[in-house]
Amino acid sequence: MSPVPPLDPCDFTVFGGTGDLALRKLLPALYHRDRDGQLADGTRIIGVSRAEVDDDGYRDEVRAALTTFIEAGDWDEAVVDRLLGRLHHVTLDALDPADWPRLHDRLKDGAASDAVVRVFYLAVAPALFGEICQHLEETGLVDERARVVLEKPIGSDLASARAINDAVGRVFDEQQIFRIDHYLGKESVQNLLVTRFANIFLEPLMNSHWVDHVQITVAESLGVGERGGYYDHAGALRDMVQNHLLQLLCLVAMEPPAYVDRETVRDEKLKVLQALRPMTPACVDRDTVAGQYDAGLVDGAAVPSYAEDLGHPGSTTETFVALKTEVQNWRWAGVPFYLRTGKRMDRRVSEIIVVFKDPPHAMFPHSEGSTEANRLHIRVQPDEGMQLHFTAKEPGPGGIRLRPVSLDLNYADTFGRPSPDAYERLLMDVVRGNPTLFMRRDEVEAAWAWVEPILARWTQTPHRPRRYPAGTAGPTAAATLLERDGRSWQENDT
Ligand code: NAP
């Protein structure tokens, strides 16, 4: 493993430091980076919340969380102690101006240097983003080395996204704003760019001449769990499609930039979003499917319906979306991109499957066996990796017998270790000041602009999501979306 040089000392302030995201994802990610020596001496982590808890109380809370979320084999008591030693807690109601001097005093008192990088990670409801940024500025905590990290959801439509971006943008320059889509921190997602653009064999095929269609699936077997309150106002389109699925689509479809820097990749992704076929009302009716899970069986266990999970019937929020779109440019015109995402599905998987066309001429018409379309299958999670499916001759005498086979790249096996969590990479990029893997304002707004007509159409028409039993692949209409084009979802394509 290559050595990881420490980054500049940093004051890493997490608004929402006692929340689920901080305890389950951010602090474990910082633990792993600290273990690898990436947090410089003098780096501090300051949790902010309204809880009346002192530094020691917060350290106890974080230790308990680390015990839960760090694998036993990764546990290093000395690193835990070092990380806990970096921790502080500031009790502060972000909405109460009287509380803010506490944060100011804590950050000014004992900072490693005046030039320390200040990260403000907003792991709180987006309704607080604007006000927190304003107070940060008024409290004198924003300078050119300050960065703000915004968690999703950035708005619930284009207007609210713009309002958040305006409010944050009044205080921070765009290059200081890091909008997280944790999918972009996943190794397999970054490797998609490397596979496409650091190799010669694939890229000449990635266009409408050779690609039949592309499928992107992000399926969860879990239900809404504790997030029902938020989720019922969001739904799968806002929660997943507007960000994660469209970002994956961008990386599959984008043109190669001349070089990789903080803007070029994002410029190319933006062009993809701007080239998506607009969702007219007729397109929405024809090319989108909304679903909601019913009671069913997941991994052999009975699970309740969405309405039961939520605690009240009658919700028309979709827990499943399937849709068909097209990137209307020279490279991709005519190639359908099918996207689907859902909760309580039959498996947990995030994957991109590029399905190639059949060979132009069947040279082995009298052969036995079977053939399948060539496919490039990128597994984002679990078991990050990549498979190339093609046809081979089955060994043996007596004529040619064809068999579908696959070349399988499993990251953990190939590189001898599991991939780090996406947050590890992204948090260090924030400290480094590298926004390449973060969403720029124009990307977020372009994604909302594309999604919004779907939301609008669904509210204009009597919209009831189609029911699907938990533990299945979604409503049958999602299968029909492809079947009417003579295609089908590639289920369990391993
Ligand atoms: P959570 O568990 O409810 O935690 C919210 C945190 O914010 C708590 O620490 C809470 O502490 C603090 N907080 C709330 N109001 C505050 C105020 N006025 N001033 C200061 N602190 C305040 O929520 P979460 O799951 O961590 O999610 C946080 C945000 O990240 C949400 O917008 C969520 O949509 C987003 N997100 C979460 C996840 C995830 O996996 N959890 C993933 C992606 C995005 P006090 O109540 O003690 O103040």
C-alpha cells in the first residue's frame, strides 16, 4: 500500500456531531484516516449540537459509536485514544445568535496555527444551512482557508436548491463549497473513469454504434426505517435519482476531458445533464414508473408495508422509481438509459450495466449452446468490481458449442484489501481543497431542472404509486418499461 502523507492541520467542525451521520459515517471515516496517519498533529474535530454534553461526555458517545461501527479487526486502541483526544463538543443552537461566541472561542483557542484549514461540515437539516453560514461569517470564522460541506438533500426542487445555494454562496465562494454525493467517493465509481479513459480497448465502443442500452440500478433491501418522516416528504426520485443515479449516469456517458482537474470533470458531467432528453408530460407518462412497497418477505423474514413502516396509511410517496431516458448528443443519441432504484427490493446492489449490441453477423449459426449480449457490469456495491461478459467456445470435441462466460475483477481480491468507505476519500479531499468529486452548483441545479417536470407531472395526474411486494424487483410496470423495447433488466448478472 502506498504511504499516505498527512494533510495540513485542520479544525474539522461537524454541525450535527451527535447525529446518525456523524456517528455512523463521519467519525469512523476520520478514525480510519487517522489510523493511516493522514490527520496531522494539531488536527481537531469539533462536534456541534444542542446537547448539553462536555468534551468527555462527547468522547464517551463517540467511543461507543466507534465500537459499533469499526470492525473488530480494524480496532487500534492507540488510534482510538488519539482520535478521541482530538475531539471537542460545543453546545450550540445554530438558530440562537447568543450561542455562537462559544464556537468562535473554541476555534480560536488552541488552534494549531492561524492558517489552519477550517472545515464546517453541515450534517444537519438543509433548512439550517443558510443560517449557519451567515452566523459563521458574522462570527468571523470564514476566511479563504475555510470550507463548507453540504449534505444531501440540497433542496426539494429547483427553487429550494437555488435558495440554499444562494444563501451559502453569499458567504462562501463556489470553490469553498463541497456538496457531497458519497457515491462519487466510491472506489468503483472513480475507477469507472479510469477504466474508460486510461485504457484504449473500451472507449471506442462506448457510443450508439456499439451500445444497445445502459442500465443503472440502486436497490436496497431495507425499508425506510427511522427515516420515514424525512423520506415521506422526499420519495425515491428526490432521495436517489436526482443525485446518485444521475451522477452515475454522468460518469458513464461523459466525454473525456483533456485533463483531470477540479473543474474539467464537472464541466463534462454538466454537459451530460444538459443533454438529457427533457421530461415532457407525455414522456413522464410513458417512461416513468413509481412504486411503493407492500408487506412481503425479505431474506425469508416477513416485513411490513411502507404505510405500516410510516405509521399512517394513504401516503402516495414513491419508494421505487424506474425510468427511461436518453442522452441527446452525438455519442449517445438513440441509446436508452434505464434507471431504477427502490427500497425493500429483493437484493442490495448498486450497479451499472452497459449492454452491447449483437455482432453484425452470426458466424456460428449451427453451433449448440447459447450466447448472450456482451456486457460491461460495474458493481458499485457490494463487492466492488467489474465483469465483462462475452461468449466463448466450450472446450471439447464435436463441433462448436458456445457458452456465456465472464472476466471478473473483484477489487478486494485484486488489491488485497477491501475498498475504503467513500467518506474517507471525500473528507480528505475537503481538507485538501479538491472539489473534483463534489457536485458543483450548476450540476445540482441542472439535475433538479431535469427531475422537476417528473415531480410536477406526478402531482398533476392522479398519481398513485404501483404496489410491489417487499422482497421483489419492484412493480411489474418496471419490467414492462423494458419489455416493450424488447429488453429486460439484467437481474443477478454475475
Ligand atoms: P440526526 O441523527 O437527526 O442528527 C441531527 C444532528 O443535528 C444532531 O446532532 C442534532 O443534535 C443536530 N441539530 C439539530 N438541530 C440543531 C440546531 N438547531 N443546532 C445545532 N445542532 C442541531 O440526522 P442525521 O441522520 O445525522 O442527518 C443529518 C443530515 O444529513 C440530514 O439533513 C440528513 O438528511 C442528511 N443525511 C444523512 C444521512 C445518514 O446516513 N444519516 C445520509 C445522507 C444525508 P441536537 O438535536 O442535540 O441539537
